[in-house]
Amino acid sequence: MKKDQWIMGIETSCDETAVAIIKNGREIAANVVASQIESHKRFGGVVPEIASRHHVEQMTIVIEEALKEANLSLPELDAIAVTEGPGLVGALLIGVNAAKALAFAHNIPLVPVHHIAGHIYANRLVKELTFPLLSLVVSGGHTELVYMKEQGHFEVIGETRDDAAGEAYDKVARTLKLPYPGGPHIDRLAQEGSDTLKLPRAWLEEGSYDFSFSGLKSAVINTVHNAEQRGEIIAPEDLAASFQESVIEVLVKKTVIATEEYKVKQVLLAGGVAANKGLRKALEQAFSTKSDIDLVIPPLNLCTDNAAMIAAAGSIMYDKGIRADLSLNANPGLDIELYN
Amino acid sequence: MTILAIDTSNYPLGVALIEDNQVIGEYITNLKKNHSVRIMPAIQTLMKDCERTPAQLTKIVVAKGPGSYTGVRIGVTISKTLAWSLKIPLVGVSSIEIIAAGAGRHFDGYISPLIDARRGQVYTGLYEYQSGELTTVKEDRLVLSADWAAALKEVNKPILFVGNDLPLHQAVIEETLSSQAVFAAITEHNPRPSELALLGKDKQGEDIHSFVPNYIRLAEAEAKWLEANGKILKG
Ligand SMILES: [Zn+2]
């Protein structure tokens, strides 16, 4: 009988201190997340220095809780997987250094993980991956289409040229004076309104899988501004619906075209914005008629930042023989194709 | 008894191992290099050279600041994680006190270590050896070096100023305190990690989970928020 594989994941790239333990790459034994959302709310966004301070306060508590939840001790772990980047450097450093200390103290292999690889691998906690596949990654810092021909191999075929979709959501939320984080509020408002404003769609040049959201963001701000000058009021519901429709239409259409060109068997949704109801619905609709393509959308708690996804990706990287030594550093600009 | 001391709170990076009444290994550099890359390999190398394993450690002592926010967090995170996972006590020591301990042991008077904090400011405190024991005379603080020098005019003892950032503040101190001020030699400026270990040797372990660096300063965003909201409250 094959011995079980236990991987601990550590994630501190932004404002969640998270530790998880995964069995055999797919089963969640523990998944602990200490969120800092409340302490950043009053600043209207994540303040890096405050995030780093919170990570120091939470780190060992969260590690202890995860081990307790999984009913494991450190020497039983096969590896410690940690988010190396991208993210906020000061925040990443806490997870990286805690992971290195654990690896050193207990002689446990250390596996570096790319945060977006983690988001993609959240899907493997739901369903086994079938290749080739395409993943649509949408989060606060990222909007990209990633092609995978096999486990642990990533090829970015399209990415945003300016703002990430999540950033555009935050800025539009601010224009609408919605509280931080604004994404869920826009999603909620959009369900109540309709796409009346016909905002622009950034298709870019023919055949490109890249995205651009800065034009759309400006269009929203101008629309609101012009309406104000004319003394008109645009229903926030309609503005949210129009904005969201413009984002989603581009995301979904480019994903569909890419699945055709790359002849993929599976489409994975990944990243924090994957929690967006409008996006989920539109993808489900688009792929409902394509019976040869399997669409996987993780549950909400696996879409936002967590460490289960880091351990899931770490499990594959561990099998591939990827290791870090004790000089591992935080790398805020880490390239996902580095460990291919 | 095997104590591991870790200091990454400012440019000097330090690791020491002390055992019973001996310093068995010590490593210091004073470079503008990345602590995150170098500290764990330094610990690993020192312990390997000294033929000690993590399981043999009985206590971790860490420099808890003030200093570089990122630097002090690296040392504190590693120390908390090591102490918690090895189930051994953790002790934090002021980064300023470590410098005083090394430089001032045989100095008859007060010791004021200086760590530059930009815009004419320093992190400093006032210490004194009393019958072989280092004691705090004035708590660690963030202060303009000019103001600090002026305040020290009142104390009637010679003061030893020490620290790698001394050249940035020496002129203003000399001007105010003239012969009352004594300046340490360059070999005394680096905080010695073995002094850190010694300072923590007999101290009781602290609660590991809630242990945090001593930043002295609030995060800038926090300070601004308090100021802005204070103003609103005052109307
Ligand atoms: Zn993320």
C-alpha cells in the first residue's frame, strides 16, 4: 500500500494568514484562514505595513490550529509548501520565513509555490484535473488565461495589459461609494440592475487573449461625471450591471475562443473574483452546450486566498522534485512559468 | 543549556550559540544585504559548524527592535516559529540594549546606542552598568538627535555614544555635549549576538503566539488615520 502524502501549505501574500494541510494532493485535512479584512476596511484597501504586522501576530497561531485540526505533528509532514510570490513583499516574507524555520527545525523538505498556481490548483480539491486544460484566473491582482498541458506546467496565453479585473471592480466600487472590498457589492447590485449604459468592451487586436480594463474604468468614471453635470442620476444598479456585463462578456468570450483553439478538455475558474455570481453564471451558460468540455468552478472559500490551494499545488511541485533551500526569498514578481 | 540568538533588526546580521558559560559560535556581518536570504543559511551553517542540532536548543533569544520593520519581522518570525515548533522558551531583547551591553561593560557612565531613523531622528535609550548588571536609565524611544543631546545635558555623567550610525549624528551631539560625550570605536558598533544571548539567558520565556516586535512607531497609515479622525472628532 502506498504511503499517504501530507503537505502543509502556508500563504501570506496579501491580507490573509493561512495554513492548510492536504492529504494526497486532493483531500483537505485542515484549512485555517485568519482574515484581516476588518482592520483594512477603514483604510479602503490593504495597507502593506499593517498586513505584515498582522501576519507576525497570527502566523504561529494559525500553524498550530491547522496541525490540531488535521490531528498531525510536524514530523509527519512530507513537505511544507509556501507562497513565494507574487504578492506584497513584506507580507510574503512572513510566510516564507516561518516555512523555512519549520523546515529547518524538523528537517522537512521546502517547496516554493506560485500564488496563481495555487489558485488554479484549488480546483483539484474539487475535481481531478484532465489535460490539456485552460484556467481563467481573475483576482484583485491578476487577470489571465493559463494553458496547462500537464500537471505543474503553466503557460500564460493572455493577461491584462493594465488593471486586473479585481482592481477595476475596486475603483468602480469607490466611484459608487461602496464600502471596501467593493467587488461583492457590485456583484450584488448588478443582479438588481440591467445593462443599459452599453459601456465599451476591450477586445484588443484580433486573436489576442490579453485583457484591458483601464478604458472601461475611465468610461464608468466619465459616465458618472457627465450624468452629474447634466443633473441626471444613473441608478447604481444599472451602472454596476453595465460595468459587470462589460467585464464578464470579454472574460467569457475570450475563454471560449481559447478553449476552441487549444482544444482543451477542462476549463477551470480561479482567483478571488471567481466568487462573482455574475461570472459564474455566464461561464456556466457559455459551456452548458459544450458537452466535451468540463467546466470546474471551486466553492467560494477556495476561490479567495487560502492555503489549501497552496498545499494542493505544492503536492504536485513536490512530486515534480521542486525544492527550495533555506535561502528562499519572497519574490513579489515571481513568474508562473519559472518552475515548468 | 544551548541558546540560539538571532538579530536581523538592522543592517548587522547576527547569530550566536552560547552554552553554559561559553560562547561556542558567533557570526556577524554589517552589510546592506537581504536578511531574508541570508539569516536561515547563517543559522544552519553556525549550528553545523558547532555540531549542534535544532533539537538540542533550549532557548531562542531574538532582537525585537526597534529597527527596520521588515528586518525585525524576519528575525521575530523565525524565532517565534523555531521556539514554538521546538517547544522551547522565547525571549525578546531590545535591539538598542544589545549594543549598550557590548560597548559599555567597562565604561563608567551612561551608554546611549544610536540607530538612525532618518530625518534627524534616532532610536535610542540610556543604559548603565550597575555592579555588572545592565540597567535601563531612560526607555528606548524615537527622538531627534538634537533634542536627545539637549536632554542629556541635564544628566551629570559622561555618556558613551555607540552605533554604526554615529557619524550621522556625531556633530550635533559634540556641539551640545562637548566633553561629556564619549564616542565608541568602530569595533564596538555592531550589536554582538552573543551579548543578545547573554541578556536573554536568565530571562523568563514570553508568550510565543502573542510575541511581536517593538516597532516603537505606529504604521504610517495608522498614524495618519488616527490624526485625521482625531481632527474630525475635535471638529
Ligand atoms: Zn489570490
